Amino acid sequence: MHRFRRAKIVATVGPASASPDMLRALFLAGADTFRLNFSHGTHADHARVHAAIRELEKDVGRPIGILMDLQGPKIRVGTLRDGQIRVAAGDKIRFVREGSEGDANNIPLPHPEIFDAVAPGHDLLIDDGRVRVRVTGIDHDSLTADVIVGGVISNRKGVNLPGTVLDLSPLTTKDRTDLAFGLGLGVDWVALSFVQKPGDLIEARGLVGDKAGLLAKIEKPSALEHIEDIIRLSDALMVARGDLGVEIPHEDVPGRQKELVRACRLAVKPVIVATQMLDSMVGAPTPTRAEASDVATAIYDGADAVMLSAESASGHYPVEAVEMMDRIIRSTEQHKLYRSIVRATEPGEEQTAPHAVAAAGADLAEMIHAPAIVAYTSSGTTAARIARRRPAVPILAITPDENVSRRLCLLWGAHSILAEDVHSYEEMVARAAEVTLSEGFAKVPEPIVVVAGIPFGKAGSTNNLRVVHLR
């Protein structure tokens, strides 16, 4: 099954899309990877969806990626005596470490790590920033604050602390239980929420190991300050614009998005742009023009994938949302300015032989008008190095590893193919030609470009380039 586009689509599964029939419809509409959001649903729910996706995978004969998204630590106010309080700009309020019910002078904030890290001048954003307060004083058990932006504070509303780095693991007890369950199922990617510092990735890697790809969600300002190390320690990134847009100014989000996409492309790591991409399609059959432009912008930026959240999880038009995203991507990639924009934003080449071989393969395929580049890859690295160049021809990523084939469903331009291992150079060339013909990407006597690493099975050893004329 060909996707006539290079960027991938991640669709979140929820009540509107969890049935086997709906999962099939979403895949046929264009979903490449499915996201299981562990902030919602039971383990039994996720197990049923996982099994249905794996059955679908067998039926369609194509690898399908599954990404589990951990909830992460959620900081919330406690319970208020009347369910809510209204505060106005200029009011003085007080938060307390302990307390079952409170009022404006005793708002429960049952998170000791906040009292240990916050300082006068730091802001607290409540209910996605609808209420903003600034800390004026703190002691062991309470903190006082001035209201900067007034509104309603109600029970259990979330709290963001954009200027504060908390001594808080990104993995809660619930996350650790969920992670063990997801890895037991065999998910392909693990998304780590609320990453603050490189050490968060090290902690998660100790639990995930090589059982799945580790994806860092960038939604905290502190993560932006350590982004190079975070990218180095992760296998992929998600630009999670929801919480990130709460904690940094709205006007800074587009620029940060471009920076993150470019940094990931430089590091040869897939990057997903997420949150509110077609948000109006939760309740309407078509998006706004601004949303269509937003998706197109992520594609012009060179993102590997774009993601649907509530649109496919709980909206009224999940299939239409995937179809619309597919149409926007294809239209953008076919636009006359697309190639020049993507090339203009290309990061500088890394001065290594493997990168040079992959880049040469991509350039050669375009020069000789080859219909495809074949990447023989054991870990996915060779395909990723070619994709970094964003070539104008499709990348057939052939791998003998089922787990790698599924993770490649997130990589820009990669048509992932699971094939038996090869043991000689000539066998590899013959297999590349056979697969390219059987998958319908080329015909006799067209040339294809084959990029591989020799010896076979050694991850990351991209060192061989060959032109093969099909016959």
C-alpha cells in the first residue's frame, strides 16, 4: 500500500476510534502510527486496541507503529470548600502544602516539590493559564501570591510552573505500572511526558532499554534549555504545543517549533508536531483555514509526522480528520515551492562517512531520476540518514527486524518493508530489486539506488552505495 506523501500521520485512539472497524478505516484513510494515550482508558482497553492493530497489520501486510504516551506527573490544586473560588487581578491568595478543603487563604497544593523549588517572582499558571499568579513569599508549609490574571480556580485544576525546575521524576508510580504493561504488550514507541532535563531520559532509558524507541515530549521551558542533550539521549521528539504553549508565550511557539524540527533533522531523529492541528474537526466535518495552514507549515518545516489528538480519539469525524490531514500533506508536498523551502531549511552536513554516503545516495537518485532509493537497514539508521536529506524520491526501508520496521512508520519518506535477512552482497542487491518491483515502486529497466552498511547487521554502518538497473 503506497502513501503518496512523505510525512507521516499519527492518530490517537480513543472512544471514537477504538473498534477494529474504525482502526481499519483510520489506517486506510492514512494513519501510519497509532497513539495510545495512557492518561485515559484502562489496561484492558489498551490491550484490546493493541491486539486489534496487530490483527489489522497482519491483514493488510504492512507494518503499523504503536506509540504509548505516558501521563507523567500531573500537578493540581486540591479540593475547595465550595468547589471553586473566583479571584481578581490584584488579589492576594495563599497556597498550603496540606489541607483537605480550602478557600482563597488556604488553597490546597499537595505537592511538596513545589514548596522546595519555587521562589518569589515565579509564576503559577492554573487551568492552562486561565489564571496566573506570581509568588511573593514562601515558607515550609505555605506560599503567598499576587493574582496577575484573574478568573475561576476550581477543584483539581492543573498547575503549570514555567519558571521552576521541579525535583520531580517524569515517571510516576502509575507511569511505571503502565510502562511495564505497554512493554509487555510490545509497543514500538514510549512517549515520556514533561521532560525537564537530560537525566529524565536516562531514568526512562533504564526502564525501556531497547524494547521500544524512547520519545521525549517537549512541553517545558527547562527542556528547551537542554535540548541538544535531550535529543541526543532520545530516539525521537514530539513538539507538544499544548503544554508548551501554556508555559512559553504563544508568539514564541512557531519559532520554537521550527528550531526543534531543524535540530531533530540535524541529529537524524524523527520529530512529531502535535496538538490542536485540526482541533475544530472534533465537532465539525472540516477544519478552519488557519488549521489547514498550520498542518502545511509543519510539513514545510520538514517534520517527520503530524499528530491528531482529540480529533481522532473522541471527535465526531475521526476518519474525515485523517483524510483531511492526508490531503493537506499531499497538497503541500506537491506544491511548486515545497522542494525549495525544504532544501533551504536543510541543516549542515555532519562530517562523517556514513552521512556522506547516505546524502550521496539521495542526491544520486534525484540526478539519475531513479524512482526509489532502497535502504537496507538493521537498526533504521541508514534509512534515517537518507531521510535527513528529504529526497524527492521514496525511500524503501528494508529490514529483517519486525520492531525496526514498525518504528520506521514514524520516519519521513520511509516505506517500511519487513524482509528476510540477507547474507551476501549479491543477495542484498537481488532482494532490493525484487522488493522494489513487487511493491510497485519501479519497473524494468529503471535504475534504483541501493544504500547499505557492510558487514550486514552492524547498526549504523552506512558505507555502500550502488546503482542497480532492474531486469
